Amino acid sequence: MLQFLLDVLIRTSDLLLVSVGLSTLYSLIRFPNVAHVQYAMLGAFLSLAGQRAGLPLGLAAALSCVLVGCLAVLLNIFVFMRLLRSGSAVAMIGSLAVSLIAVALVLSTAGSRPLQYTQDISAPLTLDGVAVSSAQAGSIACGALTLLIFSVLLYRTNLGRSMRALASNRALALASGIDANRVTNLITFASGVLAALGGTMLGLTESVHVNLGNNLLIPVFSAAILGGLGNPLGAAAGALLIALAETLVINVDFGSLVGRSMQFFPVAYVSAVSFLILLVTLMVRPYGIFDREVRRV
Amino acid sequence: MSSFLIHLLTLVCLYAMMALGLNLQAGYAGMVNFGFIAFAGLGAYAAGIASQLGWPLPAALLLALAAAAVLAVATARLGRQLSSDYWGIATLAIAEILRTVALNESWLTGGAQGIGGIRPLFADLPSPWRDLAFLALAALCLALVYGGYARIIHSRFGRALKVMREETSLAVCFGYDPVSLKMRASVAAALPAALAGGLLTYYISYVGPDVMVPSETFALWTIVMVGGLGSNLGVLLGGLLVQSVYSFAPFLKDWLGVSSDLAGAVRLGLVGLMLLACLLWRPRGLLPERLEALS
């Protein structure tokens, strides 16, 4: 049972870092940025490059987070803001083009083989008979800490208040003197940092490869949409729900249902499960579970 | 060189058919579909499986069309529930899930190896004529699709689609049911894509999960956006341009002696760069949609 709980928590913190940033950013720029999952992939590779260049992993990860954050801001100013003038669908197609270019860049410089960080081999912690590697413990701690810092940022600081004001009523927020560009840039930077951190964590617990971003696409978007796009804490809850469902489906033995001794769900279809949950939810609540905005039809 | 030219033109015809379908759905009906390649992929697999079972060509192509039509109705019904951003993500996910199915259900689809050894069309003809005959068939299909679409677009149905794209509530006021319009537009868009997918299977005598990778959808989007969203003539031009660039990329491997990873990356990167450059500097494409003036 403890093993199950830990698996859920590890997966949650991986998804959470990417989906919270995605969802927060959506409330400001109003289009689903598909390239966001590629920021995670780029972050993982930049951390790897930093480590190969001789930096300690912590410093390499910090540097990669800052770089990806800056990249996210630059892309947002020079590409997405311009595309948004022609509509959210055009911006979304543009974000797909950006993610193609990102994959192509990584494929041409790092190749398609999975790579690993060099980590000190340390004895795993043992909790009540369940082994947890230090990378996994770090990943959980990182997810929890980020969620805490991010909610403080959103609900206790001026930046967070401005951001929520912009998200709920843009015209009124602008009229009251909020600098929309500054807020958007800061939040874009923060979400890029989160995505890079999430990608690095994912690279630590699994491996660093070029499909890291593509594999995140369905679960991360499912989590963000489940929570109601634009609702950061909802995205965190969505990540928990998706992680729970994925882990449940992998671990439950369906043998008694089909009359065989052992029958597990095929692992290849796990991402389909998160998507199915999403579809069923959207049938009932078209704007996600945690959406509180009032909409006029 | 001339056989390469025939190959290129055949691919242009097939991909232009798919892109015309996407243009009807996204350009005229305003349904932003990011999993459009699923229709072509389903058609390709249906044709492959049917020909493995020994079905004749017309039956195999009919199966391809039927499978794509069912998928089109299902995705369009989904659109009733979702707003357009959410629907775009949902179609992307549906295409990915179908690809996962194709990759894993080896008993039906041959898994990662795909289905090979499909008997090519016109196998009795001597070498250059076989390819030319196939090109003629592909071009005939493209012409039929183009002509059919021209009729659809200038019909009441086509005008209703444009009204729905611009102002859905106005279409409702005119007495059109958006769900039914979307469903019919989706089926009309899926059929040529499935036909092209099925023909592609016969052309390369092979079908594998690679036909459904998301970058193929973006290649179609690039064709449509380069040519001009909502302009069928533009889509033909876009198909020619994009497919030429796409087909010349593998030559880099021989000329520059780069690895196959890098050649694949160049292909992906070129599609991405063309799409982005077009969106930034020519957002309405090379041959923009001509909007009819009020008379």
C-alpha cells in the first residue's frame, strides 16, 4: 500500500510541475501552449549538458531552469504574442511548429538514444520495507515545495494578485494600472522554470530522451484540463487524479474479471487511460472539475 | 531523375488530397483538428488489412472510407461537448491513441513492423508505365476531390459552413444545426484523406505506425497554412512546395554525409520552420482565401 502511495506521489510531482505552469499561463495568454511540454524536454537536456560540462547536478539544473525560463519569455514575446493577434487557433498551430523545431534541434544535437545523468549511487532509503531512491525522494519533495511556493506566490504576493486580476477581468485590471506585459513575462518565466525542473526530475527518475516531451503531452494536458485550464491549484489536483488512475491501472490485477490467474492492463495504453478519464469528465463538466467561473451561454 | 519526379508528383497528389480534406474541416468549417492524420492512417490500415485478407481494390478502399467516416462522426460528436481549444487537444490525443493501438495490436496491424508485401496496383505493366499509371490514378482522384469540393463550397452547405465558422449563433438563427453541419463537414473531410491513405498503402506496398505520427499532421497543416487556409487552389500549391522540400531533405544525407538521426531532424525542423515563418509573415498563406464581396 505504501509502495502504491509512493508511486502515485512520484508521478504526481512529475506531472504537477509541468501542468501547473501550463495552466497558470493559459489564464493569461488564453491559448493552450503545446510547446510547454517541450520546455520540460529542453530543460532535461540542458541539465544534462551542464552536468557533462562539469557542473554539479544541482547547479546545472538551476542554470537550465533559468535558461528555459528566458527562452519561454523570448518565445512568448516574439512568437506567441504576435500569433495571438490572428487568433488562438493560429497561436496553437504556432506552438506546434515551435515544438517540432525543439524536437528537431535536440534530435540533431543529442541523437535519439536515451541518456542518463551520472548520479552517485547511494543506498536507497527504506521506509517500512519499501525502497525509495534519493532521486525519487527528491522528486516528491521538489513537487511539494514548488506547489507551496507557487501558491504563496499566487495568493500572498502582489504579483499573484495582479495575475489573478488579469485572468478574471483583463479590462478592469488594465484600467487599474496593472502592467500586463510585466506580469505575463514574469509568469511565463516562472512556468518555464517549473517545466524545466519537471523535465529534469523526470530525467532523474527515468531517462533523458527526445520523446520525453511528447510522452508528457497527453497526461499533462489531461491534468491541466481536468483541473480547469487557467486554475493552477486545480491543475495540481488534476495531476494527482491522473497519477492515481495511471498507477491504479498498472498495479491492479484484472485476473479475476477475465478468469485467468494474472491479467494486467497493457502498459502501452496507460496514457490512453488518462485521456479517457478526461473525456468522461468533460462530458459531465465541460470546463473541468474545479472550474468556478460563471459563464453566460 | 524522371522516376523521382513521378514519385514526387504521386506523393504531391496523395498529400494534397489529405490537405484538401483538412482545409475543408479547418479552413471552411473552422474545426481546428490536430489529429487529422488519423483519418489517413485509418484508411491506410484498412486498405492494408483488407488486401491482406485478399479483398479486391474497390472493396479495400470502401472499407478505408467507411472506417474514416465512422471516426469522423465520432470525433465530430465529441465536438458538441467541447470548446474549440479543448477539441483540438482531444483530436491530437485521439490520433496518438490510435497510433498506440496500431503499434501494439500486432495480431491486426503487424505491430511496429507494420504490414508489408501488399500487392502493388498495375503489377502487370512494365516498369516506367506502372508508376505512370499510378500517378494518373492519383491525379484523377485528386481532380475528382477538387471538383467535388468546389461544388460543395459553392453550395448552400458550403455557405452554411462559412457562416458557422464566422458566427455560430447566426447559423443557428438561420435554422442550421451546428452539430449536424460539423458532422457532415467532418465526414466530407475524412473521405479524401482515407482514400489518399489507402492509395498510399498500395503505392508503397506497406503500412506501418509511422503513417500516423503527429508530425505528419503538422506536415498537412504546413501545406494548408503555406497555401492559404480556406483556399483550395492554395492547398495544391502548398502541397507541391512542402512535398518538394520534404522529399529533397533525405538527399542531404548523401550529399553531406550526415547521420540518419540528423536527416530526420532536418525534415522535422524544416516543416516546423516553414510553418512558423508562414504564420509570422504570411498568416493568410501564399494564395489567400478570396472573400466574396456583398453584391
